[in-house]
Amino acid sequence: MSPLLQVADVSVSYGKVEAVRSVSLEVREREIVTVIGANGAGKTTLLSAVMGILPLKGSVQFCGENIVRQDIEDRVADGLSLVPEHRELFATMTVEDNLELGAFRIAKSVAAQSQERVYGLFPRLKERRKQLAGTLSGGEQQMLAMGRALMGAPKLLMLDEPSLGLAPIIVADIFRIVTELRAAGVSVLLVEQNAKAALEIADRAYVMELGEFVLNGPAAEIAKNEAVAASYLGFSHG
Ligand SMILES: Nc1ncnc2c1ncn2[C@@H]1O[C@H](COP(=O)(O)OP(=O)(O)O)[C@@H](O)[C@H]1O
Ligand SMILES: [Mg+2]
């Protein structure tokens, strides 16, 4: 079976500066794939290009189809969804209304089902459905950003540093939900500086440095790699 997402030889530039260089990656059905790397490695740039927010060189296939020339809305309609690094919620709107914005092209009956599914995954959001998004805790805001992205029932959810700024216990909660998504048939491309947490739940991993992938393999093997342990996990196996 061909992979759900196939990124081949992709480069992304800001003017003359190439922030992502000849990167290739794939995500198969029911996989959590993580891209780990330090601040500035090019992770957000890569996700933005796959989503269609930034232009790229190279090829991106989604469900076997080249999507490079598609606009963002068509990519969303095909089942690709991005939870951006800064969550980009509407702070003065309620939880419920933020979720509704994630379903703007979806039939009302389907949106109602989606909302129930999202509330099933995130009971906290249901409790706080009438609360303004700006008054939520950081963890709840991340849940809401994920919930909004899930309203359209994506096949692939791309998460840009969901753990950023959150306490470890909240990160554990959010990552447990990511594994529930995989169990429910959603594939996940997870970009993280928090390599330890990401490698614990991922099936496969890519290590990104200065715009390039320097290593990839099963997450368990990447976690055991000496250089990765020293640079990203804060300890050495030696
Ligand atoms: N809008 C921009 N204009 C110019 N350079 C940028 C822009 N956004 C990011 N960069 C640069 O591209 C590189 C990769 O950034 P980014 O993709 O945000 O990395 P990461 O998400 O891994 O922290 C960095 O050197 C960063 O300074
Ligand atoms: Mg980033």
C-alpha cells in the first residue's frame, strides 16, 4: 500500500535562505511519525510547506495524489490538517464556536457528530464549551486547537510542537490522546523539540538539523542512538 503522505526531495526557502533542504519523509496509515529537532531546525517550515502555506520545491503526495498545486482548502478537504505552533485560537470566542470554525465546510449533521467525537476525546472541552478560549489553561488551549483540527475528520493530523510551554503531566495527557487518535485510525505527523516525549509514542522518527534529516528509523531505535541521546534526550547511554 502506498503511504498516506509521501514527501520527496522537498526544499523550502525564505528568499535566498534555504530553511529545508532535500527532505524526504513518509507517513503510512495508522502511524505516528515524529520529526525531532532543535529550535530553528526547520520543522515548522516543513509542516507549513506540506500544508500549502509556503511554496516548496520537490514533491508531496497525499493519498497517492500530487498535492503541490492544490490550495490549502483543498488539502483540508482531502483530509490533511495542521495544528499550528501557536495554536491560533480565537481568544474572545467560546470553545464551542472555535470548534465550529473547524467545521465551516461540513454539513451540520456531520459537524454535530464531529463535535461529539471531539468532546469524547477531550471531556474537558465539553465541560468548558461555553467558556472563552482565551480563559483556558495552556493545555486546554492545545486540546481545543487539536479538537478544531479534528472537526473535519482528517486522515492525517500534523501537530507542530503540541507540548510547547506545557507541564510534563499535561504533555502526557495530550500525547496519550495522540495515541488514541492513532487507534481510531488517524495518522499523525508530530513535530517536536521534546524528543523524549515524542519518541515514546511515535512509531518512526526523523531527526532534523539545520534544515536536513540526519537520521531516521524506528522511534525505539532512534531513542537508543548515542548521538540522539546526548543531543536531544539530555543524557548519554555511555
Ligand atoms: N518567515 C521567515 N523568514 C525568514 N526566515 C525564517 C522565517 N521563518 C523561519 N525562518 C528561519 O528558518 C529556519 C527554520 O525555522 P523554523 O522552521 O521555524 O524552525 P523550527 O520550527 O524547527 O524551530 C530558522 O533559521 C528560522 O530563523
Ligand atoms: Mg517551529
